[in-house]
Amino acid sequence: MSASFWLSLLTLTVTSAVALVIAAMHRRQMRQIELHRTDPSVPLVPPPNAFTKFWRNNVHHINFIVNMTLNLYFLVRHVRSTDPLTRVEVVAIAVFTSGLFFYAGVVHAGLE
């Protein structure tokens, strides 16, 4: 079996899955609209799902962790480099270090 076969099989699988998910979301929306027509006290916007609730509650923590991890990774990579220091390296180290302290300060101050 060639790579083109696997690529076409993957394409077929992904497009089928997306179509099924969109159809399920459409049916859910139609049921919600019909329920709202029969009983106007039911809100038209359905409640958010578990993933949306988790994302809204923890987006600041996730953003903090990702930024700190990337800044630390790049800072350690530049500091441990055996290449001779250039102006670009010095600026990169300064930017990543200030990014660590600035972002930690913003989060600590509650400005985010």
C-alpha cells in the first residue's frame, strides 16, 4: 500500500468525521430552536460544554504555563549554546529573561 493510498484514506476519514460532527451540532441546534418555539422560557443559547467551561476558567493558567515554558526553553537553549556570543544572542537572552520577569509580574499583579 502506497503513501497516496494512506493519504486518501486519511483525507476520507477526517472529512467524514468533520461532516458527522457538524451534522450533530446542527441537529442539536435545531432541537434547541424547536424547544424554544414550544416553550419560550427555555433559553435559545444552549449551555456551554465541558471543554468550553474548562477553557474559560483556566485560559490564564494555560497561557502562563505555555509562555513560561517557551521562554525558559529558549533562554536555556541560548545560554547553553557553545557558539560565540553575538549581539543577536545577547538580545535574545535579554528578551527571554525580561519576558519571564515581565509576564510573571503581570500575572502576579492580576493585570491579565
